[in-house]
Amino acid sequence: MQTELSKKLGVEHALFGFTPFPAVAAAISRAGGFGVLGAVRYTDPDELKRDLDWIEAHVDSMPYGLDVVMPAKKVEGVTEADVEAMIPEGHRQYVRDTLAKYAVPELDEGEASGWRITGWMEQVARTQLDVAFDYPIKLLANALGSPPADVIERAHEKGVLVAALAGSARHARKHAEAGIDIVVAQGYEGGGHTGEIGSMVLTPEVVEAVAPLPVLAAGGIGSGQQMAAALTLGAQGVWLGSIWLTTTEADMHSRAVTRKLLAAGSGDTVRSRALTGKPARQLRTEWTDAWDDPNGPGTLPMPLQGLLVAEALSRIQKHEVEPLLGTPVGQIVGRMNSERPVQEVVDDLTRGFEEAVDRLDRIAGRSHE
């Protein structure tokens, strides 16, 4: 599964795997794909350094990248405390009432919330980059569109390609104008923050909009047949995220979440603002239902919603309160029915890709004999 982009990056398969887990990222690269570590949870630069050291020791000299979250425009002088002060008391009370309804225990005294939205703040992302650029990363991806111009310039000076996610052709053109190298066309079916356009429509629109820049197709892809379809639509590779959540290398910290993922069908996700304030596809739970309830106060804009629910989510996750327990995941969750090693997933993807190409060749009257 070679394309011009995969050859440029020195990988066997044009298969890019986004994951928050270092062991998964390294395994994807070892299997011939391109592992991309999500950095948003690393508010401590020493923790990011530790995990990049680990990847370096386990990636067998294969290329890998980093995904950060930072806005293209900087807001000066705003601290986390300033943002916290903007949260209405009514919303705080709604969180308390919802947790009480399900008898969710408190965190231990002095225990900090394990999930904070601070990773979405630009100054945190810049500390992540200060660490990452000391490592031989080959790709920097930004989940909130084009990164600031100085970050793109800094990456290019180090020979690092820059990718940005887009949910529409309009967004993709802005990325191209900003000087990025790769556009990830993320369809409506994908996990996490997504737009409103399905992958089958979005991918060719973005390919046409930014040509000759390479495009990666994302959203709802979890089989080799879908990868073949993406390349047929003009993409130079695929960007996969959800499919790795049930691999044996993934450290989900919760068997309950894994069980829910394995049991879920493709209709068991919802695009909700409950997590961050922006629409993000995730497992549908009684927590997402509470925030989508028209009788509730409604969600707050980013980053207020993330700060509002951070401690609540930590309590839900720590105590595995199953009715409220969820995770970002795409509609491809319906195919995630067993726990498998990353290598097995990649083998299945590439085998399915070959079968799809052979089928098209037969339809077109071509033979490999």
C-alpha cells in the first residue's frame, strides 16, 4: 500500500495511526504504518519526554509523529483561572446533581483530576513542542486546524512535515494557504471532534480543493476495503484512530470502557458537545444524554465545558460508573469486536486492501497472472 506520501516518509503502508498510547504508536510504526502519538494529555513536559524516550527505544528506528492541539490564533493574557471564573454556577450545580443521581464517589482528598482541558491551551502545546522537536519526529499534526505560522516554520526548519485536520473543503483551503504539507480530511463518522460531512463526500472534495497537496482520509475507516476506497477517491493514505482502542497494547485504564467498546454497534455513538464544548463523536451514555437533554442547562463553549466536567469525568472513570462511562470513538466501533495485537490489525487491514484491489482488477478485466 505505497503512495508518494508513504514513500516520502519511508513507511511500508500509507496507514497513519493516531493514538494516545505510546505502545500503540510504536507498534503501528513497527508493523509498517506510521504511528502518531496524541500529546493533548501531556500537561507535564517531563511525562512527554519519558514516553518519547520509550518510543525511541521500541520503534525499531521506524518513523513516527506527534499530534498536538493548538489554535491558529493566540489569546494573550488568559489563564486557566480566568477561564474557570467564566463558568456559571448553574452549570456547576447541574454537574453535582448528575453525579449525585448516580452516586458517583468523590476523589480522594488531595487527589487531582486526571483529565484536564489545559492540554488544549496554546502555552501547554508549545511546551510539548519544545520537547518533541528534540526527537526525530517526521510529522506534526494539529487537531484544531492549522497551527500558528511560527510553529509551521519551526517544523519545516527541522524537516518535519505538518498536517492539519479539516472537516470541509473550505477549512482545507485555509490549511493549504497557511503552508501546511498534508490535509487530513476527517469525515462525520470519525471519533472525537468532527464536522458534518461524511467521508465519501468529504475526501474527494478536499482532494480537489488542495491539489497537489496530499490528503489522508479519516473517519469511519477500519477495514482494508475502506482503505482501498479512500485511495480510489484520491487520498494518499488513511488516518485511523478508533480502531486502535481495543488493541492489546492500548492502556485504557478501564476494563469497563473496553467492554463497552467491544459490545457497541455502529449506532451506539453520538456527536455531542458534552466532553469539550465542540461536537465530538463518542459512545452514547447517560452522561451524554444528560447534556443533550433540552431540560438541562446545555453545554458551554470550548474550553469552558472541558474545565467544567474535568473532575466529574475523573470521578466517573476512577470508579467505573458504567452508565456514565464513555470515550471518544467513531462509528467504526461496530467492527471492534475483539482485542487484538496491533500487528494483527495491520495485517487484517493490508490483506483486506489487497483483496479489494484484486476485486477491482477483476471487475475492470485486468489479471495479475
